[in-house]
Amino acid sequence: MRVPGLLLAALLALGASGDARKSGIDFMSPSLQAMQRDDAQNPGQLWVREGQALMARVAANGQRCIDCHAGAALDGVAARYPRLDGRRAITLAGRIDQCRERRLGLAPQGSDGDEVLALSAWLAQRSRGTPIAPDPRLADLRQRGAQLWRQRFGQLNLACTQCHDERAGQRLGGAPIPQAHATGYPIYRLEWQTLGSLERRLRGCLTGVRAEPFAPGAEEWLALEAYLMGRAAGLAHEGVAVRP
Amino acid sequence: MTVRTLIVVPPAIRRGDVFNVRATIGHPMETGHRSDGAGGVVPRDILRRFECRLDGNTVFRATLYPAIAANPIMAFTLRAERSGNLTFTWEGDRGFRHSETVALNVGA
């Protein structure tokens, strides 16, 4: 049975009390939830610390991140990406790479580069508790993302929506299927034993249904990220999340 | 890449109180059993020893093995009679060695 769009819209309009949306943290065990919430246990804090140090590092051209981005100006930004940058949409990781390249003269690393992850983690930490506010100018991109979300992929011929909308809360093998709200990226995933980006997580799902993932940095990842952030609008950003 | 650590000790402790210490280090803990995708094996690179000293006296010590996950967290309890310096040392394969020192403030 297909869930009519109107019903979904009505559910979203009910507000916080009647909101049927649940973050991935609500699908985890109490001990894992505690691991995420306690900064002394959350391994993502290793990257947050490194990101903080990188902000003050002097690059080869004598520039530092904090020369431009001082004080609390960056608080909450992780909840506002992807955004329109000129005529193109850009993710937070893309923005970090762009800034590193243009201002500091460093080579771009992509969303899973060491320094980009550390800076993303530091920004995510400073966005903890901020409601996710998608860029209203990206409606077209979100629509493209929604289309990909409903498109069947791979040898298993599955669409994202079949698990994460229609079967959310049920189990795949032993693991609960979450609703896939991107509220805590970059995440420390226990399966990876490291920090990773949303693009990496989406790639995992695509290889999981035995599809060939899109090329690194492809437009499709951006569209899916824009769609997912729109879908999670209003949910609180969790900072650097831990996931099983 | 620089070594990342995260050490949490209570900021103020009363003499004789039992308190929690948590020490996390960023380390891949490569088991030595994984394939490198080209017919070979990724060589083992793990931490072997962890030691915590209070002013030179060992107060906690652990031996680590390949089955321990990456970025290991050491959580243990201590009791201190006086202030001092807690030194955390991790040693591992390929000559890895990293130390961090944290001041311990014990009040009356």
C-alpha cells in the first residue's frame, strides 16, 4: 500500500507532539544512546578536538580559519546545509573543502578526507540542538532527491523508501530499520570503527542492495542529502552521532 | 597524522574518594587478519600496552589484543590521597608510543 502524500504532510504538520518522525538515536540501545550523549565516551569527540585545533592552525600561506570565522558565527551551520552557493548547491563538506582550497591554499579532500571530517565534526558539535532548517531555494534539488529516494536500485531492486518509510521500525536481520533522518552527520559508526560522512552511509545502502554507487561527489548524493535534510526539517541536530 | 586522545578526569576530587577515569585514543587497531584486496594481508598494527601512572607509580595497566576495536576507550576507577600528575602511556606495534599527562587535584 502506498502512503498518500497528503497523509504524510498531515503527519508532519501535527508538530512536535504528534510528530511520527524519530531520529536514529531512538532506535538504539540505552547503552549506545548514553555513549552518544556523553562526550567522555563518544569517540566522535576525538575528531571534534582535532577540528578545533585545525581551526587555529596556520596554513602555508599564513592564513587561519579563525581569521575569518571568529566567535560564535559558525554555531548551528551544520543544521542549515546543503545551501545555495551562487548558482550551485553545496554541502557542508563541500563548503569546507572550498574554503580550504580558496583561502588556505590546501588540496580538496572530499567529504571523507581526514581534515574535512574533523572540521565537519567540530561544526556538528556546535550545531547540537539546533533545529534542521533546509534552504528554501533548493526545492528543485530536493524534488530530484525525492525521485531518487523512490527509485528502485540494484540486483535486489529496492528503493530507499521501501525500507526507511514503509518498513521503518521493523527489523532487517537483527538490526532495527531506522527512518533515516540525517540528524547527526558526520557519524561515528561502530561498524566502520571510524567517523564517516552521509555520502559514505548512502554508499553503504547502495552496495547493500547490490547497486553500483554513484561516482564520488556526484550530483545524486547532493540531491539525496538535500532531500533528507528537507525530510528531517525541524528535528534537532544531534552533533556527532554514534550509530551501530 | 597527529595522535588524538581524549582523557576525562574529574576536575576536583576529595581525598580518598573513588573516581572514574576515561582515556580514549584514536588508533586503527588493525588486526593483521584482513585482506588488502590484492591477495595480501594488511599487516598488524595494534596497541599492545596501556599504562596509567600517578607520579611514576603504576595505578592501572592493561594488555591489548587484536580483537579490541579501533579507538579503544579505557575506563577505570582510582582512589587518590594527594594531588599529582596522572601520566597515560600507550605502546603498540611499529614502535608506537604516546604519552599524555593530566594534573590531578585532590582537595581535603
